[in-house]
Amino acid sequence: MPPNLTGYYRFVSQDNMENYLRALDINVALRKLVCLLKPDKEIIHTGDHMIIRTLTSLRNYIMDFDLGVEFEEDLGPVDGRKCQTTVYWDGDQLVCEQRGEKRNRGWRHWLEGDQLHLRMTAEDEVCVQVFQKVK
């Protein structure tokens, strides 16, 4: 049985965000700004339905999806692209595959104790973020 990720998580750290954003062709000014952000994550996990909110002072991004069902994801707020996205469980990791203009694009969420880990990939770049569960 996969874990229930429901909770509110505060940003702790990140590694390699600049190179990850460069792989997504984000302009240098926006890259610098995004690297300064400390996003919170709110996850609502009910059966096969999930809502993941990434909350920042700049803008928020909300994913609302059913596990295992492909959908068109509008990444306009992130990088102006759309892609075909599928989110599913791989053991105790929540995996997102985003098919579109960029190869190897997607992410994984998993828990280690009360910390939520996020590994994002695009092309050959990997960015890792860590969040602390606060409620």
C-alpha cells in the first residue's frame, strides 16, 4: 500500500535548481528569481485522486489529477509549455512522467520520516528539493 502524502510541507533545501531551469529554457532573470523562492507544498491525497499545490510569493501552481490517468498538463505558469502527464505509484514513490518538448521530464515525490523529497528531471539535469511536514 503506497503512503498517504496528505499534509502541508515547508521548504527546507534545494540543489541544482539553476541548471534544471536552464534545461527548461527559462530565461536568466526568471531563473535567478525562482532560485530565491522557498515554496511550500500542500498535498491532498484521497484514494486515486490527488491535488498538489506548490505555493510561492510569486505564483502558485496546482496539479489536480487522478492517478494512472493521462491528462494534458498546462505548464504555462512554469515554462509556457503543455505536455501529456501521467502520475502513478512506483513502490512508495509518486512518479510523474511529462511527455512533450523536453525529454526526460518529470518528478518523483517520496517521504523519509516527516520530510517530503522531490526529485525533478529535465533533459540531463536533476534538481532535488526537501520539505518538512508541518501539519
